[in-house]
Amino acid sequence: MEEFNWHKEAKERWDERADFWNQSSEDMWERGIRKSIIPFIEKHFPKGSYVADLGCGDGFGTLKLHEAGYRVVGVDLSDEMILKAKNRVEDIAFFQGDLLQLPFQNDAFTGLMAINSLEWTEKPLKGLNEMRRVLQSGHLLCLGLLGPTAHPRKNSYRRLYNEPVICNTMMPWEFEQLAVENGWEVMDGVGIYRGAVDENKIEHYPKELKQSLTFMWLFMLRKKEEKRL
């Protein structure tokens, strides 16, 4: 029996979904669940920052960053996604690569965006540490993590039958603690909700309760200055 390979299975899954994703990505970024991400980044990232889009998919979000005034590159696990990204726009560099072993030098970037990509890694802390490695000290990472109400969370259900899955079960409050314990400072955060949630009614809820209702929680994290001997 062939041993389960998370990396291989995740890559194949997203290769298979590339056409579907390509058909819906523009709507997600312009009018759907991702429409507030670039404005959130613009509140925090200085214009001209050199930003890596980690888990860029077909590159539409990368293009939006570029149009907002940032220097950008994109990286994705899926060859098919990268092919579609390169076909979408010619003046942005896109790379096929693994979030757990990014194809960039230390301190290469002054900003990072990682939207719904850490969920698809077997070792989230290793991915978070890779983001820390390629980001300059004192600079920012915008990370979007699927919340409990997100439809893609169904991909982890089969674990209850002791079957291997490729979507980890990390929740926003767990990720926040992981980040704080590993060299990051939480600067801001905002929830993205399904239409049934009245955001005015939950305005005064504790953060953890807000996170429990989210489709996605957006984190703005700062890489703490590294102590030098």
C-alpha cells in the first residue's frame, strides 16, 4: 500500500481544481469573499512594498496587489495554477513552490500575503516559520485563515474515519496563539462572514466568538525584530 503523501495529494487536488478556480477567482476578489482583502492590506502596507503572494492560485489576487501599487511575485504549489497565472499577466513573476520550502532568500520581502494557503499544509508551524524567514524584521504578513463556517472545511471531515486528509483543522484562535508564540505580533484582525451573519449585531462580541462565526479571519501580523548577539 502506497504511503500517503500530503504534499503530492495537495498538489494534485489543486491541479485538478485549477480550471474551476480560474473561472471564479475574479468574482471572489472583485465582489465576493475576498473583496475586502486588498483594502485591508492598503491600510497597513506602505505603497511600493515588495510583496510575495504565497498560495497565489491563478494570480488574480497578485494582480490586484500590483494594481494597488505594490511590487509583487506569486508562488503556488500547483503547476496548473502557475500556468494560468502566467497566462493572466506577463509582467509579474510567478513560481511553482512549496509553502514549507519557499524558493526565496532570507529577508527577501517587505510584505507577505497568504490567503487560505496555510490550511493546506501538513505542518503549519513550518510554513509560518518559512514566512518568517523570507520576511524582513519589523514588516507585515497578511494571512487569511478559513474559519469554522467555511465550506472548504469539509475536506477535513474524513479524518473522523481515520482517513488521511489534506486540509488541516487549525482554527483562527489556534493560529493566533501559534503566531504569538513564534515571533509574531498581532497588529490587526478582521472577520469575513457569510451573508446570514449581521456584523452590526456581533460588533461587541469577544474576538474568539467573532472568529467562531467567520468564513475567514484576516490577520495582520508583524515579524518581531530579531535579537542579535
